[in-house]
Amino acid sequence: MDSDLQAIVNFYERDRGVGREQIIRAIELALEKVFGSTFKCPGLVRVSIDRRKLTVKAFRKVTVSDDEVGVAFVPLAKARKVRPDAAPGMEFEVEIPASSLGRIGIQTARQTILSKLREAERETVIDTYLAKVGELISGRVKTVTSRRGDVIVGIDNAEAVIPRRECLPSDNFNEGDMVRAIVLKVVPLAEAIQTSTPPVVLSRASSSFLRQLFVSEVSEINDGSVEIMGIARDAGSRSKISVVSHDANIDPIGACVGTQGRRVRTIVNELGGEKIDIVRWNPDICKYVENALSPAKLASVAPDPDDPRRILVEVTDDQLSLAIGRGGQNVRLATKLVGCSINITKRESELSFETMLENAVASLMSAGIAEADARLLATAGYTSIEGVAEENASALAEATGLDEAAAATIIGKAVAAKR
């Protein structure tokens, strides 16, 4: 068994990152369980392994007694053959030859040792990654579970899991792919053993993942010159992030966007095309709300006199759908970002419908959109360049009757006009 132990200790210490003392102690506990079961004296066996030679010695504790019988007791006469000074009530240890386990006992010992070592390995992983919760890490996909779609990732000498709910809708990983995520949490050892899943849980859908991507890509955030004040996220669809500069010479939005948009584009690509609105934080809640609801242009912003945590916003008719967003997404994310309730109402326009329609057509044509297409867009409710730029090709095509290729071209023109 000594040579087997040497191989096991070397493997777990060198390849699995478990401490040598932790490995040996786990083996001792496993053997104590096996010897106790084999010789029907559970709880009475102590196993000692020489830390250098890895030789194994096992001892059974007995109590001297002529009145009690059983594996825990030994008659006085028999005890004095081993310990001449034995007396009733005395406790001492008797060595159990390791070779007495037998073939079945040795097989059981191997299985029990490996089980204990897996527990020790999990403990090491848990201790290591508890200190890394919230950090951005990289790993390689080992497998994707067929039943739940969870992604098992190899990280250093351990494994982690990205539950399907913590993946982005666009994530489609294959074995061997590199993946980045944040350490979301580390589950307790008992739970990890019970569920047979890796104890380290990763996430790509949390706001913390988006935050750490900006920290890694934007040096001004990393060094504290620019600070992220808030994040609101619909993972895989759209996010809003507010930033402030602590250096008068640094534009926080420009720092996050990067030269020719390289920095934010890198992040958007990592997130599978998720749209990111970067807005300027402001201590004035009304100005902050105005920034958060961009790209919509607001007619007025004021706190509710009856509730300071509620902001009243008025928009013109042509900005209403843009301020609210598809399915209420824009106002919902803005509300989460600023941390207060936002109530949007429409300000009645003094212009006729025909005049507003012509104004919308003229505005869209200024972006290089053909008049016929501009009229289709305005009639379908796309009355601003910003609104067109925020839409996706399939939705625009469905609303206007254009084909998706034409819709994509129009969106490209609107995006270019915004810059």
C-alpha cells in the first residue's frame, strides 16, 4: 500500500493543488474508517502515517476489564502480556497489522481514500475561490451538460460551473472553447458533495460581469480616475452603465468608449452584441434621469412634489416610444440605474399630425435615408434617427414591410448619423 500512497499523494499534491498535510490527514481518516469497519471497532482506531516515508501504522484502543466484554475491552490477564503494568480501567493501544486488512479491505480502503481526497480537493478549491468572488477569470470549456445546458469549465487545477441561467442567450459553447466569467459564489462543501457539481459557480449574466469587463478594458476605471456609479442590465439585450470622472482632464464616456469605439466594441463582442448605453452620472437626480433615459430627448424633468423618490418626465409625442423603449426596457433600465421611480407622460404638441410627420420625414432624410423609406418609417412610429438606430433589422422590417437587408442598411445610416 505504501507505493500506492506515494503515487496518490504525489498526484493530489502536484496536479490537483491539495496541501500535502491535508492529503495525508484525509488518508488517515479514510483508513481509520476502513479499519474500524473491518475489525468491528468504529471510533476506536487511530491511523498514523509517517510524513516522510508514508508508512502506515494502525492502532486499536482497548480498555482493561474483567467485567466488560466486546471489541473495546481486554481481560486483565491478556492485557498484562502486552502491558505488564496493566490495571483494571486502563486504556492503551494495540497495533493492528496493516496487512491484516486483506484484499477486500485494501480495495475498500482505496475507494474510501479517493473519496476523502475528493472532499479534500473540494475544500482546497472552496478556500481558494472564496477569496475570488466577484473577480473576472478565464477557463476552458470541458463539457456542456445535455440535460440542463450547464457549462463545466476547467479553471487552473479545478472545475467550475456556469449554470444555464447565468449564461447569455447568445452563448453557445463547445468543448475546448475559452470562456470568461466572474466568480459568482462558492457553495459550501456539504452542498457540493450532495449535488455532485463543482463548488465554484460562475456567471456571465450578472451586472458584476459587465463591471469587471469595463475594469479590465478601461485603464482609467482600473486606476480609479473614472468610477462606475451604477449598472442596470438585461443580459444579452441591453445595459446602461453610469460613470463619473475624478480627473477634470478625463471625459468618462470617452474613456469607456475608447479610440474609434475600440474599448466598448471589445466588451460588446464579448457579450454577443449586447447594446450598452454609457451615460454620465450626475448628483442632480433630475439631470441623472435625463442622462439615463438617453437617447430620448425630454421636454421636462422634475421631482414629484408628493414623493421625492419619484421623478416626473414629460416628452413630446415623437420621443415617447424612444423614452419608454420596446417593452418598456429603456425606462425600466433607467429606473434601476438611478434608483428611483420614473413616470413618463406625453406633452401635447401644438403642431398638427401632418406637420409632425413632415418634420420626422425631414429629420430621417438628413441621415441619408431615402424619402420613401423615411415616410414608411415615420408612419410606423419611427420618428427620430435615435429611434431607428436603437432598433434591430428584423423588428424594423416587420413594422415597415421592408426586407431585412434594406432595414439593416437604414439602421446603419441612422447609427452613422448619430456619431
